[in-house]
Amino acid sequence: MMERLILTAMLIISGVLSEDILEHQCALKGTSVILRCKYNNLPGLTVRSIKWYKVQKVADKLMFFLVSGLPSPANHFEYMFNNNKNDCSLRINDVQFADEGEYVVSFVVNLQEVKSHKHKYLSVKELKAVVEPSTAAEGDTVGLTCVTACPEKTQIAWMRDGLPVTNTVFQATKEDAGRYYCAVYQQDSARSASVTLNVHYAPTGVILSVSPAGAVIAGSTVTFTCSSEANPSVTQSGYTLFKDGKFISSGQNFIISDIHPSQSGQYHCSAWNGIQWRGTSFVKSLGIRVEVQYPPINITVSVNPEHAVEGSSVSLTCSCETNPAVDTYTWYRKTLSDSSSPPVWVGSGKMLSYVFVRELHTGLYFCHVRSKLGESNSTEVMLSMPESSHDRKLLPIVVGTGVSLSAVLLMALLLFWKTQKRAMSQKIAAEFSLGPGESNSDPNVVYANVTMLPLSPLPDEAYTNLILIEEIHIRM
């Protein structure tokens, strides 16, 4: 008994034992903490080992539980006893909320165990990540704050979806959206709970798709679908479809059950979710050209000129509406004399031409049009030259030409005759005007008496014919 009292007195003097003292220490959840403990050795007293207990109140009674017996992972509690350094500390790894509480160390000295009167109270706190605001529009300023209740300064690192974050204040973009947490630097296990940053942004990647892809055949069903990436998502009323710049409908999908060639054109869609970014509210897709293909329709034949005359040129032109373009034009003729006989092939190409049309070219004409999507015939047109009309038009041309030539010939003869008559009259008058001994000719020439006979006038029939010819020529 006396030995125990001496031992107790010496431990008090050495500082191992004293009045009960409660020291507080704070640790962050997930970190490692050391409950510091020091003692002084006295001559004759040797601390052989230490034991740490967790003090808990059970039924209003304090109970001491050896930490090595508490349910915990291996190496969770680690004694740092070093008699040479007088170190009696306790290390707790990966601190959890269950580790919070009061701890006390016990010394084994000279085969006696004595508990210290210095108790340690461990408070366990958790890091708290704050993202402000938690929901931001693209372009808004966002700040990150890590809150800890422990007074000790701690170096903090930020992570977003497992990637390091360098700036704790930034302007939000859609790429900044995600789950954020803060952690003790290089101790990722000592981390906060994750918080989410929700970034609202205007639609991007607006795409208009057409189904089925490829050629669009008239009469088929075509579906237009507009899609985008946006937050919040674009609602049905936020999508709009346009054709050639004109409004078609609202909604993400638009179906044409029986598409018509007139619905060919340039289509695009726009998306809107109420978020404006850089002055843009409605975001447009790229345009898609839709060409509706269809077989030949509205096939017609035109004749130029409309009224054919034998000997003139005539052209027949075949026209139609089709997509894709016509592959072949083929011309056929039915004879007027036998309409029941099969049509006769007369040519190929868009235009059929006769340089010198004749009676044998008359008949009913039509063209046959073929494309990749089908073939069809035009309506029939008549090419005819009525016989009575032919005679009336040809006779005046022949008569008019003959009369004109005769008139020109007679007028030339009459002019020649008048010129000769005038020349002869002037010569005779000059000879009678010379006096005796006067002569304008060679003096050796002997003149005989000359009797001047009157020139015979033209017959009356000639004048009559001339007048008639001139009249006919003028009337023509």
C-alpha cells in the first residue's frame, strides 16, 4: 500500500497525474489526428507501456473502453509510444464522426496501471462546399467557398467531377456545370459532400433531320425533326419549322403524309428555351434542301407556227414537269386517213422540226416522255394543211410573179423605143437647118434627096396590155 502511494506521488510530481484537465482538439472527417501526450520520467520510475481509453457514459456512469477493443478498421488507432522521447500520443487515422468523444491515457509503471487526469475531447467536423449561386445562367459569376468548423487553418483543393478546379470565382459556361466538392489538399478522403452547379444556357447544336433520308418521292410520308442541346431543355413550343424563310409549324416534329412537288424548298428550324446569350434568343439550324421527285406530268405539245403552209418550216415542242429530268422524248404520228392504225415513230428529242412541210406530214402528233420515275404520253395535236386554203394561197403568188416580170419587160421595150425615136428626130432637124454650102460632113460626100417617112406608132393592143400590166402590178 505504501508503494502505491509513493508511486502516485511521484507520478503527480512528474506531471503524469494531476487534477482532471479536459483539453479540446478538432479534426476534420477523413483526416488523421494526433492526440498529443508527453510525460517526464523520474529516477526509479519507468513507464513500461501505455493504454488509451475512450470515456463514455453508460447509465449515468462513466465507463472506460479500451480503444483497441472498439469496432473500427485495422490500424484505425495507432499508439505512438516512445519511452526515449517520453511520447504517449495516440494517432487516429481516417477520423469518422464515431470517433468524436473523450479520451484518456493510462500508464503502466512498475507493473502498476495509472490513468492520467488529463483528458482529451475530440470534436469531428466536416468540410462543407458552397457554390453560389447553385443555378446560374451562362455568363453569370459563380463563387466557390469551402467551410470548416475547426479553427486550424487547412489548405483546401477544389474538384469538379473528379477534375481539379483552379479558380474559385469564374463566369459560368455550360462546361462548368457539374458536381463540386472541396477537400484537404492531398487528402482526398477528407472531403466535403458534393454540391451541384446547374448552368442554364441557350440551345446549341440545333439540327434539323429529315426521314427518310435520301430521295423524297411525291406521295410519300416525310418527317422533319428538330433537336438541340439546351438547359433547360427546349419544350415542344420552343421549336419552329420554316420553309424558304416562312413559318410552317411549331413543335419538335412535323409530318407531311402526302408530300407534293410544290413542297420542295429550303427547310430549317429554330430552338428557344428563354435563355439569351450574347444577344441571341432563337438559334437556327443549318438549312436542308428538300427536292420532291415525281414522274412526268402536265405533258403538252406546242406547234410553231400554229397554221402550217406547204413548203414552210414547222416545229413541234414537247414540254412537261418532272424531277429528275427527262431521259428520253419520243415522237409519234397517227395518219388522219386511218386513225385506228398504230402510231408511227417519227423522231426523238424535245423538239421535232420539218424544214419543208408537205401534205404527207399531216396527222395527229404526240410525244412520249420517260424518266427514272415513270413515263407518259402528251395530249394529241393536229398538224394539217386544208387543200382549199393551200390553193388560194399558192395561186396569187405564181400569178403575181409572172405579171410583175411581164410589166418590167414591156416597160423596158417602151423606154428603148422612145429613146430611139427622139434621137432620130433630132438628127433630121439638124440636117435641114444647114444653109447652101454649109455642111458639117465631109465635102466629098454626095447627098441624095431623102424622103422622111413618119414612124409607125405602136399598136393599140400594146398600150392596152401595158396599162393592164401596170394596174395589176400596182394592185399586187
